[in-house]
Amino acid sequence: MSSISTLLCITQWVVEVTIGIYVLDLISGLVHMHLDYQEIKNRELRLHAEKSIPDVIKFEENDPLFYKATPNDQYLWNFHVHHDAPYPSKDTEFELTMQIVRPLAIPYILSVVLCYMGYMHPTFARIWFGALTTGPLMQKTHFGAHARNHGVLNRETYVGALLCSLQDWGILLSPEEHKKHHEEFDCNFCIFNGWANPVVNQLRVFLSFTGIYPVDPPTRANRKERAADIAAKKLTGKDEKMKSSILNKAAN
């Protein structure tokens, strides 16, 4: 009887941990999708792009276009520029962790209070607190995928080989799966291990279909608009040169 109880206990633990990881991945995808689809109000800032982390740091520290922008526009630009300069992170490991801890702090405290007052079923509480507690690790798995795609993470060490295997098995975020997000910008938003991507991707399709989200994700739309501006400036430059040439010929 005790062996059956032990087996049931282990099974319950595995199921709860698995659900907790899925919930964590789902939360990461929903938050990521929401922030990706928020529009920067200042058009000039919205269309500004930097291609490397040193350039991002220099721009944010020295350019009035950034430091005179609203806090919300600053936050969104810093978030969206990850699509243009994905690796390494501009922020330290501690700051990356705190970016997750800060927004999770209030839900965590409220959950503790609700649990203490008896409003949470023990099974739900274990799954929910497991997901919230593991939350700060999601940026670690996220940038681990980028490290693999940039050749920084490899199988040359035991730890590297283990992490690569966990990525390949889908236990941690797959570099190939997340790479698609940085190519298309409208899918694969989940950053812990990608388990919830099918659900979040379908939700994004539905939100675009209903008009709540645009069909073109902001990053793709911004690149098109930026390219159109560049083409217009080139055309204007050619027109000015042609006009000048005509005037010079007329004067001669």
C-alpha cells in the first residue's frame, strides 16, 4: 500500500510541476505579446533603431530623443529594441531578474494572503506558487536560447552540453523556436520553454482577426515605415538634384 501511495505522490508531484511550468510559460507569452503590440507614441522614437547593445546604451544615455521621451515610450522602446539588438542583454543578470520580480511581487503577496485565508485549494496553490516562484528564471532561459543562436552556448562543457540538450528536448526554450519570433515578430512569444506557444499564437491570430491587434506586428510595421521614409528621402534628394541641374542648364 505504501508503494502505491508513494507512486501516486510522485505522479501528483510530476503533474503539478508540469502544469506549473506550463502556466509560467503561458504568463511569459501573454505578457510578451501584450508589450510587443503596444505602440510607442513618439513617431521619431518609434522608428529609431539601434543594431548593437553599445549603440543602444549610447543612445539611451546621450540622445534627447530618448531621455526626453515619456517614461512609457522609454520603457516600450527599450523593450522593442530587443528585436533589433537581441544579444547580449543591455541589462545585468540582476536587473533581468528584477524585471520579472517587480511585476510578480504584488500578485505573489496577494496570493499569499488568499492562501492564508483559505481561499486557495492546496493543489492550485502548489501549482500557482510554483509558477510564480520559478518566474524570475524565465529571462535566463530566454537569453540562453539567444546565446545558443549566437554561438556563445555550446556543448564544449558539461553544463553547456546539458543546457543544449534541455533546449533540444523542449524542457528549456528552443533556440530554433524562439528564432522564429525574431524573424516574424507575431508568433512564439513564450520565453520559458515554449510549451504554451500554440495557445498564445492562436490567441494572437484571433486578436488580429477581431482588430484588437493589428495584422502587422509593430516591429514589422515600423521597419516598413522606416524603409518608406528612407526611400522618400532618396527620391526627394534625386528630385532636388534634377531640379538643380535643370536650373543650372537654364542659367547657362
